[in-house]
Amino acid sequence: MSQPSSTDPAPARSGHDPYHAFRFPSYRNYLFGSLLVSMGTAAQSVAIGWEVYQRTGQPMSLAWVGLVQAIPMLLLTLPSGVLADRFDRRRIMMIGLAGTALASVGLAILSIRQGSVGWMYFVLLLDAAFNRVAWPARAAMLPSLVPREAFENAVKWRTSGFEIAAMVGPAVGGFLIAWSIPSAYWLSAASEGLFIILLA
């Protein structure tokens, strides 16, 4: 993405502006979408762990959930970084988000139909793979959204937002699975779809 243009709203030059980064629409869209996805992903993580354990009754099943999500991190982190350096980061993010959204829909369908836990592991593996492919591009996009003087402010807001999402997401997941486990998967898919729209 290109650097913010001179037509973007500019903050007042005098004094400290704690909302400097929010003066730029591209950053607002990025942060809002990122936080929604983070909360949706956290809610889905709670749901998948609960459902797999509920259906198998085996603590080892939770270890398999963690393993299938760790494999893409081990295998795809370096290739994903190369992709983020060589290709359009926004496009990579959109492809990754589309993949994770479809995976969340797949988990919802498997949950509703009481599909095989083995298939749930496989879909979760695909979800983690798409997420890992998109992550370096997502992390490296921030400098292209705000000018240099607003970068520190943007990082602080992103860090604070992710900490809030890390706390709120599991709580939302707990409320959702008390009502309907598949709803946590639908929430994750919806948040990813909305982020694609914001990126576009």
C-alpha cells in the first residue's frame, strides 16, 4: 500500500495528540478489522477446545488441537515472510482472511452436523495455515498506513487493542458456547469477512 496521502486528515501540530494515528482512515479500518478478527479468533479457539474435549472426553484431544495449529507456524513462517516482502501485502491478507473465514464456516458446519473430530482437526490445520500465511503481511502493513511521526502512536494503540481483544475474545467465546457452539465459528467467519471488506 502507498504512504498516506496529503489529503488524509492531519492532526494539529501543537502539543501532543494521543489520537494522532486515528486521523488516518486506513489505520482506523486496519485496527478495527484486526481487533474484530482477534476477538473472533479467540472466541473460536475457546469453542474448538471445548467442543473437541466435550465430544472425545480425552485431555489428549486438546494436545492435538494445539499441535495442528503449531505445524503451520513451524513450516510456513519463513515462506510467509518472503511472500510479504515480495507481493502486495493487502492482497495476501485478503487471501488469508478468505481462507480462515471458509475454515470457520467449515468448522460451524461440522459442529452442527456432528462431523468427525478428525475432519475438525484437518479444517483447523487449514485455518492455521491460512492465518500463518497472512500474519507477516498483516504485521508489516502498519508502516504504510501512517506517516513516520504517527507510527509510535499507532503501535501503542494496536498493542493496547490486541491486549483488550485477548481478554474480551475468550469471554465472548464462553458466552457464545453457553448458547450455541457453532455461533463462535460463525462469529469468527463474520469478523474475517468484515475485515476483507475494510481492506478492500
